[in-house]
Amino acid sequence: MKLSDKDYQQLKEKEISIDQLQEQIKNFKDGFPPFQLIKAATIGDGIRRYDDYKEVVDYYETQSKNLTVSKFVPASGAASRMFKDLFEFLDKYDGSDSAQEAFQADQSFYSPYHFIHALADFAFYDDLKRALAIDGFNIKELLAEANYGVIVKYLLTESGLNYGDLPKGLLKFHNYKDTSRTPLEEHLVEAANYAKAADKSANLHFTVSPHHRTNFLETINATKSIYEDKYDTVFNISLSEQEAYTDTIAVNKDYTPFRLNDGSILFRPGGHGALIENLNQIEADIVFIKNVDNVVPDAIKGDTFTYKKLIGGILLQLRQRIFDYINRLSSEPTSELIDEIVSYYENDLSTIFTDEFQNKTNAQKTNYLLQKLNRPIRVCGMVKNEGEPGGGPFWSVNSDNSVSLQIVESSQVDQTDLEQKKIMMNATHFNPVDLVCSLTNYNGDKFNLLDFRDPQTGFITEKSKDGKELLAQELPGLWNGAMADWNTVFVEVPLITFNPVKKVNDLLRKEHQ
């Protein structure tokens, strides 16, 4: 691969080494090996179900007060995909009879027709009305005249609210009696209810894009004190951006660098897996991870609070037992203790060791188990699969031929292997990005999370730029391969705790009204 002086300068600015670049090119040429699934994780076979959770919730509420707890919220993506249908409508709708006829023809839930006719039910309605009024438009007159293009334009573009360019975290999602809230504000409310320390502080971290950092800071400065007073909480809010060195090169079909019109190499964001770098900077004992758009109004937050405390309590119980095993195994590694830990891994941590492990000496088994125990821990909520997209919970073969629980995307499975495809289709649950993680070891020291990734779990996807086809590469996903070597437990959580907003009309669902 020949690189120019300009290319070397570009790599230097992004802090991407030649070795990194060559490794990425190699991944394109060789591809990533597909996961080898053993079976889908189901209730009682990889997924725990708790019908009586009061004791575990109480344990979390007691024990977490002595720890540093944080919420980590990936919030860097723009909301443009949320408004895809409205952007297409804006391009086509000219107010003519034929345009109105096409508008009337589709009255499905996600249609522009449904959006327009339910306009007053959106939390941003009053803001939109005011934006139109500044330029002399009356929203009710526009609706009566079927002048829908102006309304949509003022919602999506800089003419009005510019929602098409803002991140989801800063859009008005929910109406309340005297106000309305953005997802950012709803996450503050959540933190006050399950991530507040004994000193009444709550820590939140949002990953943001450089383009929107100022917008986030403005919203935080305008609202933070309101929620601090309302919930008797001091919020410690930090922001970070996806590091430039986590971008990945785009290539042509012959694996040469894809170049832009100015001759520079096209680098693309490495996907949510790049955020393991951001998570690695968090100073906390335990961290809850949840997507920015998965929030609900106060009226139905109760289940969210309960199940966050449940998975938090399970994590703290796991953590305590693992720390105890490390201390005991370090001081007196008896055969009985080794057998007990192996049984614990098989029955509680859903891990099956290899036959090779059984042939090791006690000293070798002790060293292996200490290494296995001394790693980050995650408890992942799983909801019943009702057709939503997302990674699923599976028993999967690891690089050392052991078997453990992993969150696997369909694109990581060989779809030409009918047996593997059948296992994939048998998944009863999926991952709604509902995790709580332990990031410190038994001595209270931080793990380097980058040491526990499986680099062979990335993605190759086909994209296009300026009408030209290209191949893109995503890093191992944050809750997929980036956490492949973590000690893992899956827990069923109710569907009511999963209410993402993928399209704007999702805000019309009863859960968001």
C-alpha cells in the first residue's frame, strides 16, 4: 500500500499508527471469523429470571452507597435517521393535488400523515409553533391549508428548530404539566433515583460529537440546577468525544484506500465499539450503560428504577463472591476450592472450561482461575424478543475453545451455515443495551478495559460515498466483542423497560405520552 506525504500527515493528525492501518487493511482482506454459536441463551439456561427481587434490590440500595456509581450514556449520534421519512416527505411534497393524494394514501403509524395529524401531541409542538410565529406563520392556518411542507421544514432545518441536525439527547421527548423534557433531562432523573451516593451526588457521562458539545453544555447549564433542587441531588456531569484514533479506514473493493475528491483518505467512525476507549476513562466502581433514547416519562419510570437496582444488586453480589474467591484462592488453593470455583463458573457464570483445563495441575488451574476471576464483570438485561433489532444472548465458543455467554449480532453469524442460522433464529430474547458493569478489581484498582476485547469480532459492511461503493469496518461492539472476555450474567427484564425512539412517531406511543 503506497502512502503519500499527505497520507502520513493525515495519519499523524488522527494519531493512527501504520501498524493500526495495516491491521485494518488485513481485516478487510481476511475478514472477521464468524461466531460459533452453541445454542441460544434462554430462561434457566443462560438467562436468569427473578420473580422475587426485593432482597437483591435492598442489597443494592445498601451496598451502592459506599461505592462510586456512574451512568454512561452513548449520545453522540445525530437524530437524522429518526426523521428519515420526514426528510423524504419534505423533498417530495409540493402541496399539489397529486402530492396531497399521496400523503393521504399512507396513514400507517410511521407515515407523515400520522405525524401531521398528531402534531399537537409531540412535546416539541409549542417550540415549533413559536418558531413558525417568529416568521409570521400560524401553525393552525398552515395545517388547514395543507401547507405541511413549511411545518416540516421548520422542524427539521435551521429555519426553525433544526431537529434534523441535533442529537437525540437534546430533542424534546416528553410533556409534563408545566414543562417538557429532553432525554438528557430524563437521564438526570434516572440517576437521581438509582445512582445517587450517600453524599447525594450522582455521576453521569455522555459521549457527544464535537459538533454538538456546545449544545449539550448549554442544555446542561440551563437545566442542571432545576433537577438538583427537585431531586435533592448534586449532578456531576462529564462529556467526552469519540477519539479520532478509533476511526477506521474505508477501502475500495480491491482493498486500496478510498479517497475523497481532494485526494485524502476517507476514515469513518469505528462504531459504538470505539466507546470502550471512553468507558475506560470513567472513574467509578460500577457503571450503568443505557442508550440515550431509551427513556420514559415519570409515570412509568418505576419499573426502570426497580430493575436497574436489581441488575445492580446482582452485580454487587457477583463482585463480592468473586473477590472472596480471589482472596481464598490466593491464600489456600485446595482441590476442593478449585472444584467449587469451577462449579460456580459453570452454574452461575455460564462458562464451560475446556477438556485441556481438566488435565492441568492444581497450580496451573489456580493461575488460570485467578486470571479468569480477576476481570471486569457485567450484568446485562435481556427482554423477550418481539421482533426488535438488536444483538441476542448466546452460548458461544471463545478463542481459547471455552464456552461462555456473548451478545451476538446477526451480521456476526455465518448465514450460509443453516445450523448456525437456526440457532440464531431460536433466540427468545435480545439485548436492549441495559448493562451494569464493575470496572475495578479486588484491590479497588481500575482494569484496563482494552485488555479484555476480542479484536476478531469486528464487522465489515458495504457503504457508499458520493455514489461510489466502499467497504467500511466497525470495531468490536461496545457490549459485543469489546466485552468478550468479561465475566457475564444475563437477566430477564420486562419489556416496559425498553422504549427506544428510533423514529419520531415512536414518541406517539402510549409509553411516551
